[in-house]
Amino acid sequence: MTDFIQNDDSAPGEFFYRALLLIFVAILAAHTAFAQDDDVVRIDTELVSFEVTVTDKHGKIVPNLKPEDFRLLEDGVDHPIDFFQPIKKNDKGRRPLTVVFALDVSGSMTEPEIDRLRSAMQVFISRLADYDSYFAVVSFAMEVRTLQTFTNQKERLERSFEKLVRDQGGLSTHAYDAVDDSIRLISRKSPKALKGRMPKRAVILVTDGFPVGDVVSPDTLIERANQAETSIYSVILPSFSRLQTDKRPVITPLEASGIINETGGKSFYATDKSFDALFQALAEDITASYAIAIYPDQDSKKAGDKTRKVTILSKNGYTIRQNRTEYNVK
């Protein structure tokens, strides 16, 4: 799924730094607007969880649903929902986030543009208020670099952006490898629960959508993202040479790879003057998913390591997007 918003003729680097600033600010704003149940629950390691985003026929997020609004099928058979975190519009008990920003710093970026990018990051950090959310930052061109592991401390994030350096001579853009490193970072460093709540796990990939020279394949990324319960979102920077005659962008190899759709994420392609609308939509989407989880039944456990297919449906006819459709019984 891709949102298109028309962009003006500003330079790619200017767009890049403005884009990142708006992503950060919008996520904080949306995270304040959407919340979930006030109850603190114990997260059991045996729970198998799924991220579900619900939209109406107009594509708008549907909040305030309850477990009874959903139907969960395991291998075609109804299965009770054992854990549920809803969305509510209040400021209490906000669902935490663990997010990795994967930033393309390949040769199209100039040093002045990198400087403006650093400034944009500092603006975001000054607004960082939700200390139940943790962010990490990686950059990539020919190589992938971890600039900052998960932190909620603005001073550490500020120092990490000083490490952001443009790759002047690189001929490759290792976007898939950057996502793979981001998923590994989430798997190894992010907590399963924060203050008794199940965090939303996501990678936000900011790039032109044309990976070159990667070692990791899209299929491997999808498998690893699903295992890590992580959704991949992308912000595709505009390249006007790749626009069709109707001024809509040609689908990029990144989008065609399936790593966005098959992990429950969403791709956003800025083609309009209004960046605010695009990044607000991204922020609302990334913070508006329901956490639905089940315990594998005893028969499944006795069957050994077997793949189970899970389908989540809306009883109200809404559109459901879930981050994964299978899990392995251990």
C-alpha cells in the first residue's frame, strides 16, 4: 500500500532533511493522540502476537475497537484472542514504540545537506517527551553503520547525528542490508515489553527506493521481520526522472520486493508540496495498530515445530492489515 503526496521542485537534500524532521515530529504528535488500555498486563513469552491495522472504506484508521470486533482463525479454525491492546484517544497508558530509522546517506547528499539533516534531528530530539518509546538510528550507503542503539535520551541521539557522514564515492545503496541490521537490532536490543505493555516494533526506511549491491534478499528480510514481529515502513524520496506521464511515481524495486506489504507496513511516496499530510499519515499509521496475541494450543505444541497460518478478520467489514500471517510452534 502506498500513499502519494505531490512534492515541489526543491532539491533532494532539502527534501531529505525536511522529510526526516517531519517524520520525527509527526510520530510524537500521533503517539500522543492514540493510546491503548490503561491496564498494565504481564507479557508472557509464550504469547504469539500480531500487529493489526484497521481502516474503513475511505482508508481512515479505525480506533476504539474491542476483541469482540475481531475474528481470529488458526489454520481455518476459530481461536480465542488471549491478549488484546486497543487504541484509545487519551494520554494515559500510551503504547510504547521501538523504532529504528534507517537513513540513506549515499552520494546524492552533499555535506551542507548533511548539516541541515543534523539540525533537523536536533529539533526532533528537543521535542522528545515520551520516555516509554525508544529509537535507534542506522545509516547506509555502501556500508551499514549503527549510529545509535536504542535510547530515549536526547543527548545520546544528538551525539549520534554528529556521526552522520555522506558516502561520497559509493556506488551502492544497501537498503536491504540496512533493514536486516535494523531487524537484528530490534531482536537483540529492544525489550519484549515496556512497563508491562507490548511495544510496537518498526523500521522506518528513508531512501529513493532503488537498492543496489545488497547481500540480503527481500525474502530473507520478510522472514526475519515476521519472526521479530517487526513492520517495515518506507518513505520513498522523489526522483522526478522516474515519474510517469500522469506525474505519479513508478513503483520502485523496494516496493515491488514485498518487504513493506508482507510485514504489515506501508510505503509513502512524497510527490506533493504538503509534507505535513504525508508524515502525519505515516505517524498515525505506525502508532495505530492493535496488538492481538494468542497462546498456541496444547495440540499444536505436541505436534512439534510446525507452521500455523493465522488470519484475522473484522466482523464489521473493515479492512485488516496484519504484520504476519504465520508462526512456528515451538
